[in-house]
Amino acid sequence: MQAYSRWKFWLILTVFIAAVMGTTPNLTTVPSWWPSSMSQPLNLGLDLKGGIHLVVDVDIEKVVAQQVSDNISTIRRTLREEKIRYKKLDSNDTQVTVSLKDMADLATAEKVLKRALIGYDMTQAEDGSLLFTISEAEAKEIKSYAIDQTIEVIRRRVDALGTTEPVIMRQGERRVLVQIPGYEDSARAKLIIGQTAQLEFKLVDEKGDLDKALAGQIPSGDMVAYHEDGRPILLKKRTELSGKDVAQARVSIDPQYNEPAVTLKFNNQGARTFDRLTKENVNKRFAILLEGTVQSAPVIRERISGGTAQITGSFLLEEARNLAIVLRAGALPAPIKVVEERSIGPSLGQDSIDQGLDSIIYGIIAVLLFMIAYYRFFGFVANIALVFNMLLIAAAMSMIGATLTLPGIAGIVLTIGMAVDANVLIFERIREEIALGKTPFSAVDGGYDKAFSTIMDANITTLIAAIVLFQFGTGPIKGFAVTLSVGILASMFTAIVVTRAIIVLSHRNNKKIKELSI
Amino acid sequence: MQLIRPDININFLEMRKKALTFSAVVLLLSLGLIIFKGLNLGIDFTGGTLVEVRFHKQVEIADIRQSIEPLGYGKAVIQEFGSPTDILIRVQNQADVESSVISTGVLDALGNHFGPDQVEMRRVEFVGPQVGEELKTAGFMAVLYTLIGILVYVMFRFKLRFALGADAALMHDIIIVVGVFSLFDIEFSLSVVAALLTVLGYSLNDTIVVFDRIRENFDANKKKKHPEDEVIVCNQSINQTLARTLMTSLTTLLVVFSLYFFGGEVIHDFAFALIVGIAVGTYSSIFIATPIMLSLEGKFEMSDEELKELEERP
């Protein structure tokens, strides 16, 4: 015990200074010369600072199906160029079916279509028609791109809410996690994020027979759409303009009815198309559809060349504002659905912090008193190690940028209980050694040495549980796993290395000690 | 101060038959409760919406019920949460309504009925039906993976029968904690699963300390001229570690009780699971892990004679 290596003392001192420095940003603003890796305060989780937490599911299959069906026009064009006639062109979610009129064209058709449809596997059905199935790699690529786009659009929409530091990231294969710290209006957040914002301009088919269409005889190239109040209208299927052509959207007041409306400004190409559309269709109607529902179907009075249009439809001001935001941010590539929400109001977050701190403080005090009462001087040493341990956890969590959550606080509280376990093991062992009649010094050595493997085993198994927790847990639970792991590692250092150093150093000048205060 | 005398020698293993019988009965009761009574699964697993609101004046639960009834969300569960002005409202997922906006409907209805400035949103949780299923599987798998991870580690550090003894004690603990949750109808949520995993780690901690001592004493025993019976050695080991076992349980319980009483409503069930788990875990490391390990003596490993024989074979 006398031969205590000096480097350990310096190691402890270094760690201690680092721990103090790493904890400081949580208590006060640090001066500019402070090392940047130690200048970050602890991240608080959403459950502590309040905010919106959403997980949305992206309908990626729909994107793939859309891409597959988009190929029909490519196939039609290719076959026309080669003068090959076909009986039927059809698509489902993953497959396009091409039935030729004349099987003599089969070889040519195979050749040209294979070239036209990259990323598709070709097979032949029993009736001789060609099946093009989207390859898995291609589908995966499309899905992945759709998620990236979704994240991009959601980010623009959330930014428009005027919040700071939102987290928007992919979760698993088809989900996106959206966290908006400090934002309370869960309803509005969901409304803004969840709208597909599919904006379409279509011409009204003035000549077609709506009644016949409703009875099932829809003229080719037409479709039936409905107003919000359920009135049907016959439209040309072709989309003349869409959300992609919109450069700017803002709330305006419709002068006719003095109601809120949204004014769109098209980009260059959109303005040109709109100019042509209005020029060619004066006195006809066009319909503005949002999410497939007709908002309005105004008559084109004259050519509009300025590149602006107005969406009216008896909005409330709030609705018009939200619509402008989502139109500005662009349409989502696929419909999304909120599948999970965990939003916390600001007052609950603050309460959690306060109560969490309370329970930590009372827990610590109880343990500190108990240790001193039970192990006297050695208990006091263990207490120093425990406080050191808390400091180390706070510093380590701040420095690695971990997030403190409410379960994370519980993890710290639990660490307090478990951290003294290592010392209890050691001290009980020392008491046993003393009972066996060993001298104080060799009893201390024996206690530490013999307890070591037990402490290792015990802590590693707890770490296993913590790692599994981290893997499986969502947000707050992950926070618990992190603090538990950091706490276990920190406690190994403080409870073994630090206490031993203190005990050795405090008995150094008293080599003839007869009895330990344990 | 010393609560446990150093020369303490309680014959724990003599009680092992009684203890095992007792545990078997409690286990059966727990399993019966879990199977027949079931668990009060929280929305994490069933899916659904939970809205916690704070009213700025005290209101009647019946009044709240009346205000959200017209929404047609079926039977809502409404209860106080810690104080009379903090109210928890639970609504099941609806087949015909977009469930993610149920919370919006509830908050709007409360605002209209009581006045928007009287109601404060504290917490909204919504779990879609599919996510609920996924979390159920994930929670179950997490417990399973932890058990396997621990089995492998203990097998590697000790022997298979020690690992099996440890895992038996752990399963014992989990089933009883879950049984207690069923008995008292306490909500079983994701954070309770986290608590279960912590209990696993903790209870194992206890078991490992005892096993470590047993291994140490087994090694010393083998060197003796007249080795003592394994049961006696194990009993000695349990007694030697008894002071530590109780001390650690006590300090851990101190802090967990602090969590239970001061940590706030949200963390309450989590802390409760820990309290039960720590108590059961302490018991099981003495009365379950070691007896099971002992009962598997010679079952999964070769005796020294067999090993010798194997070595002598050509």
C-alpha cells in the first residue's frame, strides 16, 4: 500500500480538473479561452425542455407505384416510334404489362423496351405479353430518394413555423422523426407537416356530359372530381400546372368577397404555361385542386401573363396562412401519416427538471449520510468519490453531446445507488480481511484486489442490459441507457481508483496505524 | 457500524426447498394473473392517445367527460394525475377517424368548454396501432436479448450451470414484477420495460457477487485435504456476501424511493417497478440462483474423473 504509483495521482487530478471544466458550462458562461470541447452545456431532451415529437410514416409504396405507372407513356412512345402495335398497356404497384397485337413484333419490342426501361426485369407471361417488374435495387433507390425529399420538404415547412434547431431525420426504412423543441402547438405542427400539398391545375371539360360520366361513362381523357361541398365536376385528366411550377405563395385578401385567399406566383416556366393556358382557353373554366379536391373553378376572363394566380375557397385566415406555408415549401413526394407523437408542454418539462433534481439531491443526501454512519472515514472517502462521480457524469454527458432525458435522470439516481456498491464490496472485503487478523495495510490491499473481479463482472453485466436498452429504446429510454452506461464507467474509476488513492494518501504519514476507521 | 455480524452463519440453503416452493407458488400466481387477468397495457403497446392537461381551476371529471363526449371517440378514460387539476385523458385509436388528430379534437373541445386560457397542454402522446405492435415485439425482444447476452457472459466467465442459475433467477424476477403490475393494475408502459431491464442488470449484479464468492471458495475448497460439500461452501459464500447484498440493496432502495416520492408522476411507475424488482432481485440471488445452480451439479459439465479419463484416452 505504501508503494502507490505517483502517476495514478496525477491521472486522478487530470480527470478531476477535466470533469470540473466539462461541467462548468452548465453552471455559467465560460470565457472564450475555454477549450471548445468542454464548452457545451448538457443537451436537454424534449421531455425536459418541452416540444413536439412526431414520427411520420411515408407511403413509399405509392411512390414506387407512381413511378411504375409513369413508364406507360414511355412505353407507348417507344412502341409508336418502332411502329409496333399493342393490345393493352397496364400497370400495378410493381409491374407494367405490355400485350402486343402481333407476336411477330415480339423480338423488336423486347429489344427496344429493354433499352427504354432501365432498372426493370423483363419476363414473359404465358399469353405472350411482356412483364416489366421493377428491380429491388431500383425500388429501394426510389424509396430512399422519396424519404430524402420528404425530409427536405418537412424541414422547409418546420422552418416556416419559425422554430429553432428542429431535428428531422430518417428513422428506419420508411419513417421520419420530427422534433421541434420549444414548440407547443401540436395541432398546427401536425397540420403543416402532414399535408401532402398536392396542387394541380386542370381544365374543365365543358362539352362532356357530367351525368353520363357519373353513371360510369367517363369520356376518355377525362376524370370526375369533387368540390369540398361534394359537387361533382368533369375535368380533363391532364395536369396543366402543379405545385412544382409555384415559386411563391402568400396570403392575400380576395377583393370580390373580402375573404382570405392565397396568391401564387409561378416560376418562369409556370408563368409561360399559365400564359398559354389562359390565352387558349378564354371564357372556359379551369379547376384548382388541392389534395385531389377542387378548391375553385373560375372562368378565364382574359389572358393572364403576369404569372400569378389566386386560390380562393372560403378559407379562414389561419387556413390560408397554413396553405401558403405548405405551398411555398413544396409538395411531399408521397402521402405521410403521423404514427407516433410524444409532445410535452413547457410546464411539464420544467416540473420534470425540478422534480428530477429534487430526487437526485434527496437520494444523494440519504446515501451520503448512510455511508458515513456505516463506514465512518471510509464512508467519507466513498462519498467524495460519489460526488466526483456525479461531476464526471455531468462532464462526460456534456462533452459527448449526449441528451439528458427524464429517464436519464432516473438513470443517474440509480447510478448513485450502484456506484456505492463497488465501495460496499471493497469495504466489506476489507472488514473481512481485518477479521482474519491482517494488518490494516494488507487488509486494504487485499480488499481492493479481491473485490476487483467481482466489481468487473457485476458492472459488465449491467452494461449488457444498458447496451440492449440503447439498441431497442426510443428517445427518452435511450437517454436512460446512456446515463446508466456513462455512470457505470465513471463509477468504476471513482469507486476503485479514486477512493484507493485517497485512502493511501491519507494514511501515508501514519505507517504504524493500528486500526482503520471503517 | 455493522448490521450483519461478520461470523453470521444462517443456513439459507437448508431453506431452499421451502424457498423454491414459495417461489413456485408466487410464480404460478403471477403467471395466472398475467394470463387470466392480463396487464393494464399503456398506449405504448395498445396504441391510442393520451392527453395530459392542467386546468387553472378545479373541474369535475364528469364535466370533462361531457365536453369530449360529442366528439364520438368512444369511451375515454379520464383520471386525476397527481393533483386534482392535472387530468389524464386516454382515448383508444378509432377505426374511422385519423387517430393522430384525436388529441387536437380533445384539446379543442376542452378549450371550447372551459375557455382556452383555462386549459394548458402538458403532454400529448399518440401511438398508432402498428407502432404499438412493433413496440410490443421490441420490448419482448429486448428482455430476451438481455437474458441471452447475460447467459453468454456468465457462461464465459463461470460455467454453464452458473449461467442457468443466474438466468433462472432473472426470469423469476421479471415474471414476479410483471405479476405485481397485473395484480395492482398499474399501467405497463415502455418505461416499465426499461425498468425491467434495469432490474435484470441489478438482480444479476447481486447474483454475480454471490457466484464470484462461490467460485473463489470452490477453488479454495478443492485444494483442501477433505473438501467440504458444495452446499456448505455455497452457504458460506452467501453468508460472507450477505452484508454487502443487504447494504447495496439498501442504498439503491434509498435512491429509488427518493425517485418514487420526489421524481414526479411521470416517473412513478418506473420507480415502482424498480422498487419491486430490487426487493425480488435481492431475494432471488440468495434463494433462487444458487439453489438452481446447485441442483444442476454435474448435469452440464464433466467431473474431474471424466476429464481425466478423456485425457487418458488414446
